Amino acid sequence: MSAYLVVNAKITDQSQLDQYMAAVGPTLAGHEFKVLAVSTDPEVLEGSPGERTVIMEFADRAALHAWYDSPEYAEVRKFRLAGTDGFAIIVDSL
């Protein structure tokens, strides 16, 4: 069953996010995934989300965690966390 990583955040420090964007690519090498959506201009129907949303698809939760919990991504993730205020969730496909 596919698993989706959904990240939504308000950008608080663009320079930190730029460092993240420059470094995240190599952490994905060897991991099967698809980027389904990236938006900085969402149409908000409810609530108060941040302006940046990313949705990624992985084969399953184990595949998603293999990347997200990897030491390589942990080193890079700190830039995203320092430059944004938001959330990341995993949801399963139907």
C-alpha cells in the first residue's frame, strides 16, 4: 500500500530552506519515490496552513521511513526544520 508524506509549512527563514533544497536530492538516491505536488500558492478551504506544501509517494511506510529516518536525511532535515514552521504527516493510500 502506497504511503504519502505530506509536508505543509510556513517559511520562516528562506536561507535555511535554500540549504535544505540544495542538499536534499542526494539523500533520495536509491529510494523509490515520486514527488506528486509542490506548491507555494495553495487554495485554502479551511484552517491556516503555511504557504509551502509538498506531497511525496513511497511504496509503503517502510520505504518512506527508510529515507526519512536515514542518517543522510537527518543531517539535511535540520535545515528544513530551522527554516519552516509546520507539520509532516504520513497517510496511506486506499
